[in-house]
Amino acid sequence: MYSNRKSFAIKCTIGALALYLCVHVVTNNRASEAIRELQQSGRNLAALDPQNAEPLLVEPIKEAPAAEPTKPPPPTTEKAQSVLDKVKSVTKCLDRPMTAKVQQRGDYWVLYNYVKAERVFKCHESITYTTHADYSFMDNLLPLLERWRGPISIALHAPGTDFKNTLDSIAYLRDCTDSLVKEYVTIHIYFSTKHVPKEVPRHDHVFSEPYNCSLSPPFLNVSSEQMYKSQKKLLYPVNVGRNVARETAQTHYILPSDIELYPSPNIIPQFLKMIADNSGPLLSKNPKVFPLHLFEVSANQQVPDSKTKLKEMLANGTAVPFHKKLCPGCHSVPKAKEWQNANETAELRVFHVGKRNGKFIHWEPIFIGTHADPLYDERLSWEGKSDKMTQGYALCVMDYDFLILNNAFLVHRPGIKIYKKDQKRAMLAAKTNQLIKKIIFPELKVLYGIKKGCAV
Ligand SMILES: *[C@@H]1O[C@H](CO)[C@@H](O)[C@H](O)[C@H]1NC(C)=O
Ligand SMILES: *[C@@H]1O[C@H](CO)[C@@H](O)[C@H](O)[C@H]1NC(C)=O
Ligand SMILES: *[C@@H]1O[C@H](CO)[C@@H](O)[C@H](O)[C@H]1NC(C)=O
Ligand SMILES: *[C@@H]1O[C@H](CO)[C@@H](O)[C@H](O)[C@H]1NC(C)=O
């Protein structure tokens, strides 16, 4: 075995790239270092900062001794209860505890369940919207909750001095808005081991005093220069956040999404009703996810609150399919025209069963799924793009059915994006493509296999 490895290693001297790949096969450790180097170009300035010197270790949180106050669920009608019972028997799901803990995850410290929602859910009782952000995006929580009215699990990236602003933002939302934040939102915080904040209160001592609500919300009008993340030129580790938020969700069904995507109202009860009915394409043996159509609306428009309204806006051009101009291949959905022409119906149903192949080989759908679905690759950053492509490949190889829902959709916060050239991001994206092609894709082929018609 040893000599095999040695002779293999000798062959590795041909060309820099070949070396890179062989070393990757011989020792996993060195490969991950190399990957880190690839990822960290653009973070060089950060390494010179005194903040980065010795990461302070956070004391592990001991289990809270007494049960924390939790709200009982609101009374449910008999009919709603029978739907939930059926969801429980169809999914055979297990309840998932919500425990505060400090834990390392690769190069990051994660404060899991740092701020818990008051309402606790059994696995069959709802759908959790799981998402990621930094504090400058937290204004989205209010319109999001208004429409979702269900559990949200959010992972916030809060390195260095961004941590304090993040805590203030949470405190503001919990204490100063007449909102559902306290009831529904569970918050996790994470930061690189190289950018640990000066002070991190224990999870049970975070908000000892009420927030002064005459101060303006800390998440409003944040310029990028104000943020520690931009000062240190850190990349945004989007997939660490996505995975943390997903893994901690209490419900069987989850909607991993981006915080600026607002769902159409009433998805939760309608979806659970459909699951309870358990008919048609739901009976297929293939693993399944439930993609939602995505739209953008003009800056001066309201987010439509029904498919009927959405159709009117599509007709007069105030709404358009998501990233129609930026990346049509990433978001076009099978049978999109037919979906847009179909009228709203009384019940939520599957409109069409699609696959991620053919014209849709690069589709990056956003869908309601479960904890069984593959996670996101944490080596990919938001700036480098293609951050959902590796998951898409796994779904394709595993022969997932994409059960596209008829009335449900997501709308980006108002304002239609136009294409702007960004030299730096283009460079990072090119590097990411190399990382995916040379390192990650070969791994995926080993782990998930190969299937005709599937690509990253
Ligand atoms: C709250 O903030 C306002 C505005 O800065 C200030 O005038 C007031 O004294 C503060 N209240 C408390 C109790 O600190
Ligand atoms: C934020 O910026 C907007 C537009 O630039 C301005 O109208 C608003 O007053 C600002 N809000 C705060 C709290 O500074
Ligand atoms: C487009 O349709 C929507 C929904 O009916 C309406 O609110 C909006 O005013 C219309 N806009 C234009 C420019 O016609
Ligand atoms: C769809 O709805 C529109 C407007 O309400 C109506 O005029 C049309 O007949 C409906 N189409 C079908 C196929 O039901």
C-alpha cells in the first residue's frame, strides 16, 4: 500500500495541475489546504490584521438546566388536526430537539440555536423556511414573516465587530417591532476562527436589558464600508449558513431559500393538506422536492399576494421571471409558459413533474424538501457563484422528481436586477469553476455516481 502510494506520488511530478490532483488523491489534508488557498485569494489583507492573531476560544455552552418558556401551539380545529395526523403518518417523521450549543464546523465557530423562537414545532406541524444572511439584510425578516407565518431558521454571518451590530439588530426586531420574530424565528450565528468577536455572551444571557427602541434599527442603510466583513475583504460563506440553518430546522419539510425571496401566502397549510392527501405524483417511489416558481417585480410595485394578481403583473410587465436577464438558464422552470397561463386553483397541487436534465441541466431550483436532500458544498462562496450547482448534480444523479407546485411562488423584494460588470466577482467565479471542475466534480462522481444527462 505504502509503495503504491509512493510510486503514485512520483508520477505526480508532471505539471503543476497534475500534481495538485494527485496530491489530492494521496492525502486529503493537503487537498483541503490547497482548496483553502484557492478560496482565500482575495482575503490576503485579512491575514495581516491583528484581529486575526489568536482566536479566542468560546466556552462551550452547558445545557440549560430548566426548560425554557415555550408557547403552546394555538388551538387547532379538528379538521386541521386530522391533516397534521395524516402528515405525521405519511412522513413517519421524528421530532428534532432545539438545543443551544457552540461547535466548530470546518474553519468556523457556530453558535447553534443561539436565539430560540418561543414556539416549538413537532416535525409534522409546519414547514421551516431556512435561510442565511448578515445583519444588513435583516429588514427582510418582517415582510417575510408577514407572508410565511411559520417557523424560520436563519444563520447569520457575524465576524469581528459585525457581531455586536448583529445582536443589536436581533434585539431591535424582538423588542421594538410588533412582529412575529420572537414567536417564529430561531437564530444561529457563525464566524471564521480567524475573526472571532471580542465578546460573545452565553446564549442564556444575550438580551439581559430591553433594547432602546428610540434608536434607529441597526440594519437600516448599512453601507458596505461600515461592515467588518468588507473592511477585511472576507468572502461570504453562503453554504455554511445554508447548511447550519437547514440542519437545525425542527420540521420534516424545509424551504431553503434566500432571505430576499418572499413566499406567496398560505403555503404552509395548503402544502400540508396536499401531503396529507398523498395522491398522484406524490406516490412515486423516487425521492422528491417541490420547486417554487420565482419572480421579480418593479421597484415601485407591491409583492403580489396571489397567483391571480401575479398573472396580471406578468401581463403588464411589472413582474418578470427571476433573473430573466442575468441567468435565464439557472432559473427557467420546465413548463414555465403553461404555468404562467394556468389560472389559480382552490387547492395547492403539483402542476408538472420535471427533471434536472436536457434544457434544464443547469437549473438551480428553490424547493420545499426534507432533511434527506443533499446539503450544499461549504467550499463555495456567494461571490464565486455556482454555489448550488453541486447539490443540483447530486439531485440529478439520485433521480429526484421535481414536483413543481401550481399556485405557490416566491417573489424577490421589489426591484428588478440588471446586469452589472464586476471584474472581481468574474475572477472569483472563474476560480470557483476551476475548483468545481478539477476538485469537487470528481468527488461527486465518486460519492454519488454518474448518470447520463447530469452535469454540475
Ligand atoms: C434611548 O435613545 C434615545 C435616543 O438616542 C436617548 O435620547 C434616550 O436617552 C435613550 N434612553 C435610554 C433609556 O437610554
Ligand atoms: C435610509 O436611507 C433612505 C434613502 O437613502 C432615507 O430616506 C432614510 O431616511 C434613511 N433611514 C435612516 C434610518 O437613516
Ligand atoms: C399592472 O398590474 C398590477 C396588478 O393588477 C397593477 O397593480 C399595476 O398598477 C399595473 N401596472 C401597470 C403599469 O399597468
Ligand atoms: C382564467 O381566468 C380568467 C380571468 O379570471 C378568465 O377570464 C378565464 O376564462 C379563465 N380561464 C380558464 C381556462 O378557466
